[in-house]
Amino acid sequence: MPPSLILASTSLYRRQLLGRLGVPFSTESPGIDESTQPGEGPLSLVGRLARAKAAAVAARHPDAWVLGSDQIAMRETDILGKPGSSEACVAQLLASSGREVAFLTAVCLLRARDSRRLEHVDTTRVHFRQLAECEVRRYVALEQPLDCAGGFKSEGLGIALFESIESVDPTALVGLPLIWVARALREAGLDPLGSEP
């Protein structure tokens, strides 16, 4: 019997993505403090949070493999959070008009029993086209991407806001880089394609 897998997240997006691999898993909230530490840069922050999420759940389930993930959106040196309101979302998208936003998506797969840990950070660059306020307002009203870092859903209508996306893994932008996750699961003995149907 393969080891159990737990997704250390309550994110619907991550749950749907991981479900695509066909490996049975459960979900559990990590319940950690996600505040930035003094002097902590974005790359350090996103990696630390992915590890902390996985470690918090793994401490309660030492024999399970636990997958933690975190994502940060950056426009130059500004970190873009989840907008939370329609007005904040409109403002965030208008500020990104004609500019590049980089998304750092960190993933950590660990098992507490033997301290095994696999980690990865994916960088995706989104180039926004020039956006008019009326179309941004229409987009926000239609899709309500208020719980998404950067203020859009690339897997939905948000794709119409871009000039281009630079990525080695298109699923990373949604919240979980499945190419890396599938490789890590194989290393952990949870091969998505390894068992008979």
C-alpha cells in the first residue's frame, strides 16, 4: 500500500490541480502565520512558507507525505497580495497594465518520519497588455478574482489581459507546478502512472 499524501492547503485551486494527477490525497489546513520576517526577500519568503505549511501538517502525520505550496506575485519590487475587494482588484490590475508581473510558486514535499524533503520554486512571468479601466472593471465584475494573487485567473477570462506568459510549467501560475509535483511524487513512491488501473 503506498504512503498517504496530504495537501497542506484549503485552496480550491490547488486541490483541483493536484486532483488532476489521480493520486489519492486528503487536505488539511496548515494554520501557520504567513507574515513576512524582517529583512526577508520574496524568494526566501515563498520557500519558507511552503516548507512551514508542509511541516505543520507533517508534524501531525509523521508517516504521510505532505505537500505544501505558496505563491507570491511581484511587480518589480512590489509584492502583490490577494486584492480582497473589487476596487483593490481593479487598482491592482490597472497598476499592472503594460507591465510584467513575476509569480514565484514554491512547493515542498516532505515526510517527517525520516526527514525526507523535496523542494522547488517556479518562476512565471506574465506580461500584461495595455488595459483600459472599463475592460478591467468588466473583467473583475465577471470573474471576481478577489482571492487570487495578482487579481486575475489565468485559467479563465484573465488570459485575455495578457500579451504573453513565460513559463516552463503552465500550472504553476494557477498555484501548483504539476510537472515538478509529478516528478517529486514519483521519487516519493506515489507515481501517478505507476499503478495498474
